[in-house]
Amino acid sequence: MLVNIVIVAAVFGYSGWMIYRHVQKGKQGACAGCDKSKSCPAASLDSPFACSSGTADSKL
């Protein structure tokens, strides 16, 4: 019985942690929250899809 409670608590705790991280990274913006922001071709300043531009049409 105690093992079941520990497993359920671990699953809910991990789920809560993942939701918290997702919300925090979402507040940072697309590229700031992305783990590949330094190597992503879309994050390049020369790219028409650069994350800092807002939309792709603003650089065209």
C-alpha cells in the first residue's frame, strides 16, 4: 500500500514539475525557452524566421 502511494506521488510530482517548467519556458519566449536556441537555424539573425523578428513577414 505504501509503495503505491509513493509511486503515485512521484508521478504527480514529476507531472507538476514538467508543467511548471513548460510555463516558465513559455514566458521566456520561443527561442529563449528552447534548448537548441544557439544552434537552431531559425534563431539566426539572417533567417527570415528569426525568433526575435516576431513574424516572418516583418523581414521581407
